[in-house]
Amino acid sequence: MPGAKLRGVTLDCADPQSLAGFYGALTGMSELFSSDEFVALTDGSGCDLGFQRVAGYRPPQWPGQDVPQQLHLDFRADDLDAMEALALELGAARPDRQPGDGRWRVLLDPAGHPFCLTP
């Protein structure tokens, strides 16, 4: 039976180069492809992270649902405090609502997408 393997995830945004720079610095992924409209990052695992320019982009509103998040990314972190500090230094924001009783951290990337850091 044929099977599909996840090849990548692409996030809508207003500025693909800027958002790719944020995630590249956060994850250590490197640029695979770049144009004015799209940037792809890779770590060689076969699952890349893409960023595409969308005219009139509106950032998700988390935890509210006026503009739903539609998806979020989870990143494994050996040291949650250090990784959160790095993400904040790179331009992420920490929303007041933090579900999970400290077991994971919810942050917002510079384009407003929620993502989680998990142990």
C-alpha cells in the first residue's frame, strides 16, 4: 500500500526572509532555497520548513480565535529555559496564557504564529 511521508510545512507570512531568519537561528536549519516570495529551510532530515509571502497577511490571534492559528509547530528543547530565552532574544513573544502547568512553553514567532517548546 502506498504511503505518504511529510516533506515539509510552509507558513504564510508577510516577510519570508525575516521569518526564515528567525526559525533558522532558533533551530539551526539552513537555507535550502530563497526568493522574494518563498524561503525553505532544511536540516537534512527530509522534512523542510517553508515560508511564503501572502498579500494582506493577518497574524493568528492566540489564544483568541478572531484569526485562528490553523496550526502550530512543536520543537523539542533539551533546556526549556535556555531555548525560551533564545527565542525571545530572536524576536518571539510570550503570551500570558501558558497552558500545561509549565510542562511546555507557548511562544509567538515574529509573524504571530504560536509554537511550543517541549522537553
